[in-house]
Amino acid sequence: MRTDGWNLDPDTFPEDTEYPDLYKGKYGPTEEVMEKADSPLDLLFFFMPRSLWSKIAKESNRYYDQHLNERIDRMYRKQREKGKEVTREEVMDKEAKQHKPIKGHETVRVIGLLMARMLYPHSADSRIIGLLHPSALSLLNLHFSHNADANAETDRAWKVRPVVEAMQKTFLAVYDVPPVLTFGEAVISSRSRHNVTRQYLKDKLHKWGTKLFMTCCADTAYCLRLEVYCGTDQYASELGGQSPTKVSADPNSGPAAVLRNLQEVLPPPQKGAFHTVVTDRFYTPVQLALQLLSRNVYAVGTVQPNRRGGEGGRCYMPTRGPARIRQDGSGEVLPAADSNDVVGSDGRPPSRFGRKQKRRLRGGKRVVVPCPSMMRNYQRWMGGVAIHDQLRRQRYSLHMAMVFRKYYKTIFLGLVDMAIVNAYTVYRETQKRNGRPSAGHAEFLRVLQAQMLELSAADFADQMLSPGPPAPGERVRAVPSEHKLTVFPHWQHVSGVRKRPQHQCKACSDGNKRVYFCDRVRPKHYPGNTLTCHQIWHIKWNNGKDRPRPLVSRDIQMRGLGKKRRHTSESEGEGESCKDGEDDDQAAGE
């Protein structure tokens, strides 16, 4: 007792095997994401890919079209109230000329502009961006899902569901599961009374908002999975008129949320490979610890003794003297001091729980005090969600810097904050593995903002125009017989070099208008592509009918009808030069 504070009977307590068979494999950021760790914007696009931003732009344009008549009526009414003699058609024409479709890169650029309010001081004499880019008007129509979808009536988080689902896939795809996980709850602040996902959390700094279940790495605070909490029960209108007491979306939100999220995060159970999850008292009943143990998962956390299975009468906090610790086949239970009567719970097999912990007293003196291992592990690992929450809300918060009338826009900014924190966590871990010092959080955000503001339509053009890998049905489908490549029968001199033109499609060439398609595969331009340009046009794009429109200002350029070519050409057999481009056009039509 004088040396370490514990007096243990070796016949009662076995050898110390702290968390036996705990997973010892590789975990952390994958090699694929670490290759992009030098660019904060590339890291952000790993978690919120360009396809997601393009989909947001598409839904925003749809939302604009759906509410166009209401907007025109409101604008027309205001014009008439001011005494202006205008017609509704004139207001419609003016709005049609002024409005430009929202594009994906513009939405990212707007987020970069909003980061200025988060990073820089707001005093009157401070240097801050005072004028917003015209693309900032896209915030008025920012939308993420289709309101006419059938799920919009039953899913309370449908407004941001596409964003949440995309982040659930990307968060887990770029990070190998660690041996110790932390499960807790977070909140995206929102006091809007129209927010159907709003909850009251008395223990949070911001008590009103959208509640999230978060599964984080206990070591790096990286968020592997998030889930929006939509309430324990659903309303009768969401259940087709049935009573909510008969059908419940989540009858036991705490333990059920732990099992549901761990099932998505953890790999299939393997013999001799255990994981550990750390939870607080709201998610740690005894039944949950037993269920997790059967799935090769140790549970560490605090339990309220008045819960079912807690056996509070056998575990209590004495007023003086040593604490009594109970052990059985399911683990260890230890009384712990808290604002409520709780006990510590450790779901591992019984072991030597005696440990020592260093403490610093008032005045700077360091002492060593006895501390149970379960208490030390809980305090060491439970900070995973808390650290992520502090980086997201209490340091530099995007959704706390802006207030929107629409509640789902605030939730979206909170989700962007989570993606940015994960990007910074991956960057920091990559720098640590490479033995290089990492930049601070603020410096990382400044570089990210600068890269966001430099985005252009060309950065999204490859994503829109890339054919990608063909579908299985497209591999076996042949090009229609009338669409065939024909070798152009003439040679041309271009800058003194004798060249043969590209192949042409006779069916697509109408008159003097030529359409050329090469018969080569270009995987370097479009990774994963296995089709030639001729196959892309006729198979992937249905003879050009389904060709996606580019985001850049210029479309595919073709020479106008009747225009002469500015280089000379000669016949393949004779080698004689043609006098002008008309002979060249005539030869192409033959």
C-alpha cells in the first residue's frame, strides 16, 4: 500500500492482461489520402468530393426553378407598390437575363468567402473582405435534396440527407479502423423553431441544436462516422396514420445507436482480434457491454446504477475508506464520483486493475496517487469526441459565424466544419508520420481558404466531362453499323509537317461540317477510361444526345460552314497541293 496504493491478493487477481487480444494492426489515414495531404483543398475534396458539390449545385438550380413563379410574383408586387408601370412578363424576362445557373465551383468559393468571417477579427479597423463575390448569391437558393421525393415526408433530416450519406462513406473509406473507439454525442447549434431535428442537451455549451452520434478515434479524434439523431419516436403523420406507440424509429436510442454505428464501422468479427469502445453513462448499460463482448468488443464507460442490470445496491460510493470494487465474469465495476450517482464499468475480463497516476498539486508539486486502470483508460480515451467538438465549434467554427433563415443551411455548414476538422486531423497525422512539423489549425484554414477562392470552372470540368469506366452493358454493346470510322483520304501539311487527319464518322458528318473521332484510348486524361473517343460519343453519350454540358464557358468548338482552312493539303496518291479549302471539303464528302 505504501508503494503503489494497492494491496492485491495474487490468488484472487490473475496476471495483468490489459485488454487481451486487442487489435494491434495498422490504423490511421490510408496511403491514398496521405498522398494528397500537402494540399488542404484536396483533402477536403476527399471527404466532400466534387461530385457532391456538383449535385448540390444541381439541387440548388432545381430549387430555384421550383420557386421561380413565387419569386416573380413577389418581385412584380413590389414593383407595382413602388408605382412602376411594368408587366409580369417584363419582370420574368429581366430575371431570366440576370440569373445564371449555380455551378459546383461557385458553391465551394462561397464557403471560402464565409471562412473570412471565421478566421479574421471583426473590429471596425480590421482588414476583412467587405465585398462578396457575385457567386455568393447562390446562398439564397442553396439546397441539397429534392423536396418532391417520397422520403421527404418521413425523414426529418432529408434536407441534408445526401450530404450526410456522402460523408458517411468518405469518412470511413480513407481511415483504417483503430483498436480503440470513442462514441459520444455532438451538437450543431440551431435555435430555429422550424428545425425538426432540434434537441435540448443541457450538458452542452450550446444547448439547442441538431444532435449527432459520433464515432471517433480515441487517439487522433478523427470522426469515422456521424449520424443525425431524428428523435426516439416518429409522428403519426410520418407513419401513415399509425400510432407512434406501436411503431418506433428507435425505441432505445442510446444502446441501439452504439450497436448500429459500430456495426457500420467495425470489420467483421475475427478470432483473436478485439476492439474497445469508450462511452459515457447515457450509452453504457450492462446489457450493451455483454452484447459488445460477444462481438469481440470491450466496453469502457460509466453507468448509472439505477438502470436495469446495474445492481446499484452492490456498488456504492462510501463516505470514507477504500472503494469496493466488484469483479465477475463480465468485467469490473467501480464507484465513481460524478454530478449523479454513477459507477465505472469495464467490459474486459477481470485483471489487475491497480495503477498509479501522476498529479500536480497546488504550488507545482507532483505526487503519485493510486488510480484504477478503468478510470485512467476512461479519462485518457473519452476525449476523442470532445477534441473533435472543440476544434469544430470552440476554435474556428463556420456555422457559428453565420446565421441563416433556413435551418438546414446552418446544419450544412456544421457538416462542412466536421469535414474540415477531419482534413486537418489527416494532415497532422501525415506530417507526424513523415517526421515533419505540422502547421497550426489557423494556418491550415488560411491555406484552405486561399485555395477555395482560386477555384474555377476548369477545376470541375474534368469531373463533368470524364466518361469514367463504362458500365458492364456498355462493354458488349456495339457501335451502330451506320456510325463507322472512315480514314480521311488526304494528307495535310501543318507547320511544314506532313500529317494525316483524324478519322471521321460519315453518319455524323452532315454536308461540309466535319466531326472527327480518334480510335485511341486516353487513360491518362481520364483515369479508369477504357473506351475510345468514337465509342464514348456513340455508346456512352448516345451519338452525342446525352453529352454532358461542360462547366467552362466554351463548348466543343467546330469550324463554321463554308470557312476555309488555313493550311494546305495534298492528295495521298499524287502529293499535289489543293488550291483552297473547298477542294478539301469536297474530298471529305466523297
